[in-house]
Amino acid sequence: MPAIPCLPDAASIRILDLLQENCEISNNDLATMIGISASPCWRRLNDMKTQGIIQRSVAIVDPLALGLAVNVFVHVSLTHQDRQSLEIFDNAVRNRPEVMECYLMSGESDYMLRVVAEDLIKFQELMIDFLTKIPVVSNIRSSFALSQVKYTTALPTGHLNR
């Protein structure tokens, strides 16, 4: 069982908030914005990385700029909900680049996926050539996103200040 990281203090929470807005900010600028010196800022940042609070830093890319205009939420039901069936499905979708997110769910569907594709033809190919060929899949329902109202990768931190 992994160690539970220590809850960050107010300065560390502010570091998290600022980095979630812009991970390319320099340590000196970050320290200035928080009101601490550069060395303790770097130490806090390094500690949060070591503890796994900060997992990685990435670039957020505009899908439309890459020609990925179709955003689909796919609900998948399995024939059985045993460990082996779950593992088969998990392993099948884990390395598909079109599958942006995959969640094991409670409720009507066993899984919910968020898939991006260039167009409906490419999505259809993914459905027919991949999803329907996973042997444990029994039902697939898709919902197409018409517009994106909100998208963020920043996690809320307000509850940590209590």
C-alpha cells in the first residue's frame, strides 16, 4: 500500500495552484508570487514530487489544432464483471492513443471512456476494428460532445485550507 502523502501547508497549496495554471513558471517567480525565498520554494516543490503529490508536468495541446474534432464519451458493458474480464478490457484499452480517459464505473455501464478522433469515420473504425473485437465487451453506447463548456486539469485545493 503506497504511503499517504502529507497534506501540504498554505505555501505548498499556493505552489500547487500556481503550477496547475502554468507549470513553466520559474522557481524564482514562483517563490516571489508566494512570498517565500527560492530555496524553501524549491524544497517544497521537490518534496511534493517525491511524495507523489505532483506526478508529472505536461503540455496541454488543443485537439482542434491537431485535427481531432470528435470528442466521444463511450459507455461499455462487459459480459461478466469478474477480475479476469476487467483485466482483459483494461489491458486492451490502456495503450490506445485515442482513448484519453477510461474509468471503471458503478451503475449501468462498467466503463466510461473519453475518445478523441479526427472524424466520424475514424471513430467508426475504432468501434468496429477495436472495441467490438474485445471478447468481454457486450454493449457499447456512445454520446458525442457537441461543445466543450468547461475543461480543466487543475484539481481543486480549497478543502486543504480548512
